[in-house]
Amino acid sequence: MHRPHVPAQIPSLALPHDPASFESALREQMRRAPWLLVSIGAHALLGLVMSQFMTGVVRVKPTMPAIIAQLEDTAIDPFEPPEPPTPPETTVTPTMDEPTIEPEVNDQPTDEPTVASDHPSDSPIDAPFEGTGKNDVLGVGGGGGGHGRPGKYSRCTASRDRTTSQRAVEAGLDWLKRHQNEKGHWSAADFSDACATNRCDGAGDAMHDVGVTGLALLAFLGAGHGPNAGRYQGVVKKGLKFLVDHQDGETGCFGEPNSHQAFLYDHAIASLAVMEGYGLSQWPILKAPAQRGVRFIQSARNPYKAWRYAFPPDGTNDVSVTGWMVMALKSAQDFGLDVDSSALDGARVYLEEMTDEQSYRTGYLARGGYSAREPGLAERWPEQKTEAMTAVAMLCRVFAGEDTSSSPALRGGADLLRKQLPTWDEKAGTIDFYYWYYGSYAMYQMAGRDWDAWQPRMLAAVVKTQRDDGCEKGSWDPQFDPWGHRGGRVYATATMTLCLEVYYRYDRVLGAR
């Protein structure tokens, strides 16, 4: 028969049936009572502790079991950042080509075309893309207007001008988007292959595909569209991937080193685009290519001087190529890349040497000379009708930290630019997209009366000549520009779009974004 278990520590409280022994038994139980109470209390305390322990165990959240998986060694596209896991109910996945984020306008650096060689022994290759005359301009875009009084324009007028400019920018970006090659680049010669209806005219030279791709990307980046933000993030991502895929892994050159005489222009522009793409997105995959681009720029520099066409450097220098390199290195420095500061110091010394102390004009190959023109084109586009190299030097000075309110060279340069305001006159040969771009950024930095004089003429020359018909809608005709035959319609459209981004592309300096 099963008997109930009685803890051994607790004595039985059963009393004897014999009445005679009741009194003695009671005394015995009373004698043992204190120890009984102690035993009961101890067991009660032990039970309380055990219950709290068990409660604590229940309250501990169980650890998720570790999942160990064997990853397959598959190729991963570095330009396809991992997407967050899709909920089970969700069947639609986001696409990078149709971004939905509309970021605020971002003020960051950009660059423009270059100019041609002024040296008689050179082939026509020294302009924004090639040529032998005197060069035309350099690199980034200056932005934010300088110090100085606000000028005669009211806030209402300034707001209207920016709105007008922004509409033209959007149209330019739309044209560029529609004419991007499916491989991600823009073709200077064959962009019309992407035309939906009639084929656009204005082909350039195919050797500059890397350069015009960089210019087109700078136009998107300048309006705040990065590879991971903005309506055109898919366009930008594909373009950057093309440039990275076409960088020489050994030298760091974008495109093929020495593939043509002006290849350093293309490299500088492409480097700027990759640097800005990295700066806007902070994608690690873009940092190494940008740094390699910097390394190549520094290896192409003449010791203690500047740059021209040769790689390895042969001791020749010009302001146009040097300007591009200065802006590229300054951008790299701003984005935290490793830059040899002596390269910037040497370039500043060279620009001082090329600037006349009396007129403050900066020459292309000679102190105080004029900009470049290819052989046979100076009659149609007189070199005296442009101050492109002066604008280049001014912009370099601004980014080097010179004060726009006290620098004699900046003041003298602005006076020269005010005498050569943008004018669309085909017969007079005053059309020069390259000059207008850099002049706009330099004068915006100067602000005050300089910008007040420049702005309305720039808007009249640029906005009013943008195409508004057919497949060319949003673009600019390159045949009226001295360098249009080199970069074609892509060059013209990217350059003028960048020109109109002057209101927000850069902060009002000095030297800082």
C-alpha cells in the first residue's frame, strides 16, 4: 500500500491514543516546538528562494539559435549594395534605377571641359578636349557667390532667376538621361543611337567618351543626384560604374594612358566625377578608384611645377590642364583622400607666374596671354573675345583661400571678365561655353557688382538658347562653340547645365564646401 511521503526533517505531530501518556507526550512536543518552528521557517525560506529563482529563469528571453550557413563563392556587383530582407507578404522589390528619394540640393564640386594647345608644334588638342591654340579653362565650378554687397537685384528677381535656371537644369538633365548608353557612358560621337525619334545632330570625337561621361555625371551630381539618392540615382550609378570599369588598375588612369594627346583632360574630369560620387554617397567601393585617380594626377605632375599633356611628365606646363588638376586635387582633399599638398603649392606658384601683374590676365602658355584656339578656328572665334584662362586662375585662387574682397588678382580678373560678358553672337564669335561656365563660377564667388553684371547676360545667352523642340529638347547646339566639335552635344549640354547650377553647386567660399 502506498504511503504518503513525510519529510524526514519534520517530526510527526501524531499524538498517542493512551490518555495517561498525553500529558508527557504534550510536554515532549512542546520541548521540540522551537526546533520545529525553525525547521518550518527554513523550509519556507528555501521555497521562497526557489520560487524567485524559477521566476527569474522564466523571465529570461531565450537566446536565438545561431544559424551557420555555407556561403557560395559567387561574384557580387560592388555597385549593388545589399538590399534589406523583404517581408514575406511583400513581393515588390525596390530598383536603384528608379529612385524615389528627392534630396535637397547638394553643394559640391564639379568640373568642366578644358582647352587646346597654344604651341605651334602641338597638334590641335589643347582645349576643353583638344586643340593647339591657347587653352581655355580648367576645372571645378566655383559656386556660392563671394562676399560683397547683394547688388541691385531684389530677392524677388534673384528667386525668379534661380527658378528660370533650375527649369533649364532639369531639361538638360532629362536630355542627358535619355541619351545615356545602356552600358552607362555617354558617347561623344554616337549619343544619337539612343534617340527615340529623330536622331540628334552634333556628334563629337569618340576618343573623349571618358571625358564627356565625367562631365555628364558632374551635371547630375551638381544637382544633388548621387548613386544612392535623387531621381537619377540609377543613371549616376551606371555612369560611375562605367568609369571605374575603365580605370587602368596599374596606373590609376581613367581611360587608356597616352591614348590621345589630351587624355589628361579626360582623366581629370572623370576623376572629379568619381570623387564627387564618393563624396555624395560615401560608398567605400568608390574610395579606392578615387584615390588611384589622385595618385595618377600626382605622378603626371612636373616636379615643383604643374601639368600639361605628357605622361610621364616632360617639363611642359599649361594653365588649362593645370586648372583641372588643381580642382581635382582640391576636391580629393575636401573628401578626405590622401593628397600631396606640395602639388597644390606648386600649381599656385605656376598660376602666379602666368598672371600679368599689370592687367591681371592669366595666359595659357605665356604670362598675360590669351586662351587657346585650334589652328584655323581663331578667325571664327577670336581668342581676344574670351577670358577663359583668367576665369580658371580666379577659380583656383578662390579655392586656394584668397579673399575675394582684398585679392588684387581676383579684383583685376573680375574687371577683365566684366568687359567680356556672355553674348550669343554667332557672327562675332563670342560664343564660348567653356568660358561661360568658369566665368559664371568665378563671378558668382565675387558677388556684388561683378555677379550683378554677369548674371543677366549669362542667363540670356544660356537659357534662351537651350533647345525646346524634338529629341534635342533640353540640349544645346555644339556647332556654335569653338570646342563643340570635340565633345559634341553631350559636352555642350553638360557644360551649360553645370553653368546653370552655379547658384548652389558650391558654398560661398573661402575654399570650403
